[in-house]
Amino acid sequence: AAPARKSPKKPAPRSPKKKLSKKARERRNRQIKRVTLALLGLIFYFSAQPGAVSYKVSETVMNTVQSGKAKAITPQWFSTTNLNVNVRKWAHVYIYCALGVSMAVTVHLWTVSLALWQRALLSAALCMLCAAGDELHQFFVPGRAMLLSDVGIDAMGFLPCIAAVFLCIRVYRGCRK
């Protein structure tokens, strides 16, 4: 007699994800908005420092970068001879990268009536407005300068991050269907 075949085990059914209550969603949205506002406050704080103070902060960071393994996160794209310039410019990229992610998530959660691409454009426009406003603010700070190139460097931080956030949202939505 032939041995009886065992039927393959069926995977256990997935338990449906619990949906957040309206109150919990609103609390989460407020917390994310606070992160975005905190990043904007941090950018404003660093921009408000007079040139001499800002230079000393950059010098301290530069010395830390030179003495450690942090050189990998500050490649010499902006200046091959002046590490301080690199540190300052990479600081722009990193803080605006964080702002881009935070702004994208905030805009996504707060503008449910817009299409995904519209949310991405709104996020980018808001970050660009923040970057331009930051440079305008620096015009009035002693020892600082308003540089259009810094707005471009800021965009190097926020544009890829906004694109990544909305790409992840798009992929996640595709997987849910």
C-alpha cells in the first residue's frame, strides 16, 4: 500500500492590524508636527548665531570629525582644502535631510485630500521656503551671509529624503492591495 500523503500546513491567518483610534491618530500627528517644528527651531537657532560663534561650533565639530571615523560622513565635496567648509555644508545637508523626512510625514498625515504627488511637491515647496527663509534670516545676523548656494545644498538634503518617504508610501500602498 502507498503511504498516505500529508497535506501541507496552511499558514495561520494574519490577524488584522488594529486601526488607531481617532484620538490616537491625532496625538501621533501632533507629535510628528512637533518634531518638524523642533527641527525648524533648531535650524533657526543655528542660523541666529553670530559668525564668530558659528565658526567656533563648526571648528569643534571639525576637530571631532578629524579625530574620529566621521570622515566617511563628510566627504570633501565642497572644498578639498578647507575641512571647516565641508563640515558646515554637510551640516546643512544632514539637518535638511531630517527636515525633509519630517516635513514629508507631516504633510502626508495632515493633507489627506491631496494626491500623493501633490503632497510630495508641497513638502518640497515648504522645505524650499524654509531654506530660503533661513538664508534671508542669516542676512540680518552679524558675521553671516545670505548664500543662494546654501539653498541648493539644503535641497541636496531634503529632496532625496522627501522622494524616499513618498516612494516608501507608494510601495507600501501597493503591497496592501
